[in-house]
Amino acid sequence: MPHSVNKIMSEAMGAMKDVKAGFKGLSGVFMHLMEEHGKVGALIKRVAMSDDVAVKSKLYPIIRSELLAHEAGELKVVYPALAEFPETSAITAAHARQASELEAAIAELDALSFGDAGWAPAFERLAQLVEDHVDREESEFFPKGQQVLGSERAEELLPQYEAAKRR
């Protein structure tokens, strides 16, 4: 039962992000990325609200996997496309710095057991980094990327992103 509640919450957050992306004029890969932000955000909130080691041990590996695959797909497909244009090339460097911070926070968590006293503060740090990263992407990077790349290119990037994410 708890698994289905988490899945329902995650799916609902993803759907809300889709609506928000549509209002912002985002399409293709940018809309999809916002949906993924919503889904992983719901899982992060669930872990942050729980003191239960079983919840942490069940959901953190999913969060970790989703974050790393998401970033890998972005770094291999989305941000190289943005680097091709002078208007968005600086975004690529800013994103790379944030991605490195996220990976370091994940590595810090990976070194701790779920029952360790330092795990919750380390997870809070990761949650804050993810929130800041998502806010910047959704308010700045994605709208600018959509404007520069256009809808057709944003649609073309989606299957490439999905393929890179699976690798």
C-alpha cells in the first residue's frame, strides 16, 4: 500500500509540473524534464517527512537513480544543444556546476547508513540542492532554452534524452 501511495503522489506532482510547463510555453524535452522534477520532488518530500529507516532505504535508491539518470541525460543531450548558441552557452557551465554539487551530495549520502545520525542532515542538503537546481532550471534555463531552440528542436531532443538516460 505505501508503495502505491508514493507512486500516486509522484505521478500527481509530475502531472502538475506538466501543466505548469505548458503555461510557461515549454514543450518537448523541457516539459518532460519538468514532469520528472515533479515526480522526484514528491519522493524527496516523502523521505524528508519521515524518520522511518524503512522509508529511507526504500525510496532513497529510487531518488538516487532518478537524479543521476536525469542529470546524465541532460548533460549528454540537453545542455550540449544549448551550448551551441551564444544566448544559452553560459547556462551550460552553470548547470555543470550544479550537477557536480548534486553528485557530491549523493556521494556523501551513499557513504552513510540510513540509521546514521548524519544521514538526515545530508539528505536535507541534497533536497535543498535539488530544489535550488529545479527552481533555476524551470525559471531560467528551460524558458531560455525553449526560446532559443524552439518547439521542433525541443521535441526532437526528447527521444535522445530518454535514450541517454537509459544508458
